[in-house]
Amino acid sequence: MKKRGRRPPARKEQGRRTIMRILVTGGAGYIGSVLVPTLLEKGHEVTVLDTFPRGTTELAACCRYGGFNPVRGDARDQRLLDGLVPKADAIIPLAALVGAPLCNQDPITARSLNLDAVVALTRLVAPSQMVVYPTTNSGYGIGEKDRYCTEETPLKPISLYGVTKVEAEAAVLERGRGVTLRLATVFGMSPRMRIDLLVNDFVWRAVTDKSVVIFEGHFRRNFIHIRDVVKGFEHALENFASMRGEAFNLGLSNANLSKIQLCERIKKHLPNFIYVEEAIGEDPDKRDYIVSNDKLERTGWAPDWSLDDGIHELIRGYRMIRNSRYANI
């Protein structure tokens, strides 16, 4: 019988795979609650530093792994970082206030968590350690019409969220000890679900309300499934030596779509979905761009999930979810 509870030694070779000790800050969030179990399934030893604010059980199934070490705490706590960072072979800093609206609500936390905590972490990282840092391709701001944003395109963030993530990415790259992934707009089901993300939001409205009113319908952006984001982290860890010190766009190359085009795709799966465009709002990030993911694809990474696959997944997921906290149902 396999004994549980024993921790694998650092960077132990298991077949052709290197087993690592990985520290993930903010590991109980939307991306982390998919990433952490995936890393554990591959045999890695994973420490999650998270405040676990909701007291929920997104990572409860991970407790069966002896290599899982949840630590309740704040990613800005220097004392905790001093103890945890030196023990890791790789660090994935996910802890952040994500999205322009949330950062605008709490700008002090946005700067201290999204930027200051990452800068402090980079100062603790030894040359032998790996950092894979997720940023956002909203840092490109307003793109040029029909011209792809590449990793050489100047970064022109508009919102506080974009500014903090771009500056944190610079801190990671300046020390030459990290790989940064500029994530497209993420979609897909997660144990810590987010319905505010664009694809997730529009499919939710198509399933529950059968309609949506959109603004700035011609604005384009790139999209990526959450499990392909996780695959991107794994790829960066496995190819760190050749990718080190560089930024990579991570998105679906065939999913540079406007909001109107996204609604058209959703309607193919839900024919009763109605969408109309009105001048009722504006994107605080001014995200209107198309993105090239060719650089990452040349390293051997390729997505597994199409946009249509993700829409199907979300439709199945939303059969279970009810946003009925204050409803009489």
C-alpha cells in the first residue's frame, strides 16, 4: 500500500519529470484552485500561502496529498516570506487584487499586494530559484488597429490594475530570475469561480437571463482557458532555463475577438440568446487590441481548450450554480 504523508525531496527525478517544491501565493483563488491540484497530481510538493478569507473548501481535495502544505497568511507578511521562500525551488505569485474595478475600490491594497509584495519577494529569491509570474496583457492598453501586440510592443497600461502588474513584471524581469506570462482574458470553470470575467459573464447571462446589453461592442481582446493557463505555468517551469528573463503572451491565437463576435459565438450554442449594444459604459482598462502568442508557441506550448470547448463547459457548470444569496428561491 502506498504510504501517504511523505514529502518528496527537492527536484527529485521521477521518471523523466523533475519533482519540485513550489510556493504559490494566493493559491486558493480562481487560477490557483485549478493550478494547485494539477501540480500535486504531477507529484510536486506545493505550499499555498493564502488568507483563505471565505473559509471555503476550494482546496479541500488537495489535503489527501502529503506534499500539500496550506499556510494561512498574507503574501505581504515579510516574516512569512522569510520562512517560506528559501524552501522553494519555484515560486508562483498569484496573490493580487485582480481587475480594474476591484483595484479602483481599494487602491492602497492594490499597490501593496500587486506591486510591493512582488518586489519584496524578488529580493528574497536566490539565483537557483525560479519565479513564474502572471501579469496581464491589458498592459498593452489601446492597441493599433489590426496590428498584433507582441512582447516588443510598448506597454501603456491605463488602469491602476494594469500599472501595478506592469511594474511588478518589470521587477521580476530586472533581476533576471523569472519568466512572466502576460495572460489573455481567462475563462472556464474553477472551484473558486469568477463570473465577472468577460466570457464567463456573457455565458452566465446567456444561460440565466437569455440576454445582455453590451457597451463598446467593437472593442477586441484575446482569451484563454484557465486550464491552458495552468499548462502555461507547467511549461514555463519545465522550460525555465530557455525562457528565463523573458515575457510571453499567453492566449488563444484564434480568439482575438470583439464583444460582438464573442456574443455571436455564444449564440451558436444558445440560439435563444439576445444581445444588443448601447452606449451605457466604458472599459476602465480601455482594452482594445489583438495579441500574438507566437513567441510562446515557438517554445512548444500549445492550447488544449478552444473557446467553444470553454463555452460548453460553462453551460454545464451554470446548470449547477445559482446566484441566489438574497433571492426567495
